[in-house]
Amino acid sequence: MVTESDGTLSTGVRDVESTPLDPSDVLIAVDYSGVNFKDVMVAAAKSRVRRVASLVGGVDAAGTVMRSIDPTLPEGTRVAVHGGALGVARDGGFAQFVFSPARYVTALPESVSTRVAMIVGTAGFTAMASLLALEDRGLEKGSEVLVTGATGGVGSQAVAFLAASGYLPVASTGSPSESQWLLDRGARRVIGRDDVADNPGRVLASETWAGAIDCVGGETLAQILRSLRYGAAVAACGLVASAELATTVYPFITRSVALLGIDSVEATTSTRERVWSALGVLAPRIDFEPLVDREVQLEDLTSALDDVRNGTTRGRILVNPTPV
Ligand SMILES: NC(=O)c1ccc[n+]([C@@H]2O[C@H](COP(=O)([O-])OP(=O)(O)OC[C@H]3O[C@@H](n4cnc5c(N)ncnc54)[C@H](OP(=O)(O)O)[C@@H]3O)[C@@H](O)[C@H]2O)c1
């Protein structure tokens, strides 16, 4: 639980009773949750992301439906739940049980176990939603697609999904010691954070990327825009460096590039089904276990959140709420 009282923040494990906010809420027995960058923001003092003083954290979870009146989610359905107010304004997935409105719950494809679903998690969902947005815009197989923040939860899965889908992911990272790991995940090549674009003195850089998935925002996103090929697009899904964007209109009006916004939180039911279905097609082609930084119990969450805050993790931290 994350609790803020009189300006003092505390985190810890407690026994609390799960209660629905609405009688129609779906009850899920949680097999796994995961640690996301957003969980770190929720667990901060004076958080602008957390909307209540006290809650069970965890913006995503996967498990089995225990109780539901929704005919599309009968008891026993294996599901992923993420988005909406989960772990932000209502109790989330860092628990053995969670209640959620049905619209944030998606039945998992046969090929996706609840463990794989939470290795994927909100991060992988966002990576796949980004890839589908680029494909909708006409991304061509065999082309080089830039991924920034590549060793992170979203970035590492974007690299793996692009490679498994027939593209050539180029991983941009500030962690050069992780280059081999990124190559093993399917990166065609690895570049530094400052190597996204050339011609620094000019308005536009060389036309380099057929597409891009950006987890970083700020100056990095501006550099991507000036180095996209004619007609290409960047899927903007993150802001780890900055929420600011200073650019010119030249990439848009002389190269016809597109800036595609990606949001997983309020993704519609049809988008959720499309993304999880696409993940189900890719799942048999991907070895997900190397994307696990480590598996933790609820008691280890405070240090896991610290590690994500400090950027010392690689891929996803899985949370297993079942007591050992
Ligand atoms: N749109 C959505 O619905 C949605 C969903 C999930 C996440 N997100 C956002 O996506 C972003 C990534 O999330 P995540 O879970 O992948 O986070 P993460 O696991 O913490 O990874 C972020 C990565 O970005 C790089 N990085 C960190 N600080 C940086 C800096 N100051 N400048 C440049 N690069 C930096 C690091 O990779 P390298 O060391 O490899 O450079 C780090 O591993 C976050 O902003 C998160 O809020 C959005």
C-alpha cells in the first residue's frame, strides 16, 4: 500500500479487504503484477499521478476471473487488467485480488500465459499498440525502426516485437553495457542516446528512420521528427526525459511525417482486444523470460520501485503476490 498522511509518504504490506467500487466490477485472483514507471510516480510524495491519499498500488495485473456479471468474461477466464483508475485512484494489482470495471479487463489469447501477460504488462501493451499504429500508417517490413529508451520496459519489448514482426529495430540506449542484451532481443544495431539524428546545425537531419517508437520525449522526440524519412511516423508513448517538445513544422510540411500519440490507459475495448490478439500471434515466436529483470514478492516492492526510479533495471520486474 501507498499511504500519504500529513505530507509523509509510507509504503508497506498490509492486510486489506478487497471491495468493489461498483456491483458490476469484475473480481480477479491475481497471478502476477509488474512494476511500471507509473507505479514509481504513484509512490512519490505529493504525486500528481496518484489521485487518492491511500491505495493498493499496481497499474496492471493478470490472473483469473473469480466473479463477473459480464457475459464476455465468465468465471475462470484468464485475463489481463490495466488502465483506467487501477493503481492510481483505486486499488491496483499489488495484491492477491483486484476488482476492476469490465472495460479494463481483456481475455488473454490461448498462447499468452498470465506470467507472459505480466512480462508484457502495460509496457508491452504500449509497445505493441505503438507498432500497430506505425503499421496502420504504412510501415514497410524490412525497414529500420528506431526505439528510444531501449533497455526499459516499453523499449525492450518494442525491440523484440519489431524483430519478431520482420522489421529491423535500431535500439537507442544510454546503457552501452547492455548492447549485447539488446542485440539478443533482436536489435539490428545499437546506438547512443545522442546518435538519433545528424546535421545538428540544420533544420532537418538526413532521412534515416522508416518509423520510431519513442519512450523518452523532449529533445529526443524533436531529433526523431527531424530525422524521419519522407512519409514516416513516430509513435510517441513516453516522457522519461521530458514532457516538453520544441520542434519546427518543417518535418510535417516538407516531409509529411506524422506524430502518433499512444495511450494505453483509456484504450478502447476494441483496441485492447486487437493489441492482445496481436501479442497472442507473436507470443510463440518470442522468448519472454530474458525480459524479466527479476520476480519479487510484495515485501520486496519498495526496493523494486527504488530500482525502477533509479533506472537500474533491465526489462520488467514481475510481482508475485502469492505468499511463499
Ligand atoms: N503512453 C502510455 O500509455 C504509456 C504506457 C506505459 C509507459 N509509458 C511511458 O513510457 C515511458 C517508458 O516506460 P517504461 O516502463 O519503459 O520505463 P523504464 O522501464 O523506466 O524505461 C525507461 C528507459 O528510458 C531510458 N531513460 C531513462 N531516463 C532517461 C533520460 N533522462 N533520458 C533518456 N533516456 C532515459 C532508459 O533506457 P536506456 O538506458 O536504454 O536509454 C530507461 O530504461 C515512461 O515515460 C512511461 O511513463 C506510457
